[in-house]
Amino acid sequence: MIPLSDKSDLEITIPNSSADWIESRIRGLCASLGDIDRRAQKTLRDEFVIGWIELDSPDHGVVDYWAVGVNSEYPIDICWTGDVWEEERAT
């Protein structure tokens, strides 16, 4: 759990909690999350908030956005560039 400025907590799930890459990726996520969220909110028009994040490997994760007031979600795949997390580009 990461405490946020709005007094809420953000849940981050890492299926393999014994992995040696966790600390560097969490630091990178904390540094990258503001940029990821700003870009996502342009698409989502501030109608969604981050519900949870899962880092399922050293190089891939999902930021799951939840709609405010309704039962809807919008997952965004993220990838590790070696320095930061970024949204995966469609191929």
C-alpha cells in the first residue's frame, strides 16, 4: 500500500513477492505514476480513479482505473523502460 496525498491508499499487487526486482520497480513506479495518471486522465476525462496496480513481472504491469460512482473499469498496461514505467504502446 502506498499512501496518497488525498489520504487514500493505493494497493500494489506483486504476485511473486520474493522477486529481487521489486524495490527498484516500486521506486520507478512512484516516480512515474504522476505522468501515467496525467496522460490517462486526458483519455478518461477525470471520470476514473486508480483502483489498484499489479506488477506481474519485472517489465510489465497493469494500472486499473475505476469509474467514479459506477461499476466500470479501464485497465492500462504499463512496461518498464529501464528507467521508468510507461503506458505500453499499441502495436
